[in-house]
Amino acid sequence: MSASMLKYLIAADSLCDGENGVSLTALALKAGVTKVSAYRAVDRLETDGYLSRESKKKIVLTKKGVDSLRTYMLSLIHISEP
């Protein structure tokens, strides 16, 4: 997974409030990109199994997305330990 795709996963995770998901507009704002860029990234992440569109307006992380994000965060903690 590229760093830019990871940025979208982190943004989606920080905005998701349980099962309600996040809107594309909110995701774009959080990631600091246009809605078009966010839409393309969500399409890619959905194709790869990291995100899912629960409805026309709500995006949620899949189990694969949550697990990948958790692995990344644990790796960061491990790398940054003295």
C-alpha cells in the first residue's frame, strides 16, 4: 500500500464513529484533497478491500483495512522506540 493510500485510511479511521462511516466530503477535507481525488482513492481502496461503501454517502473501513492500519501503527511504535 502506498503512503498516499495509507493517508486516506488514517483519515477515514479518525473520522469514523463506529458503524456510521464517513462521508466522501469529510474524508477529502481531513486528507486535504479534492473530492475527486478522494473519490478515486476510495475506489482503489474499495477494490483492494480496505474500504467499503455502506451506502451511497458513507464509507467504512473493512476488517482488512482495520487490520492493515493496526499493523502500520504498531510498526511505527516499534520503529520509534529507542
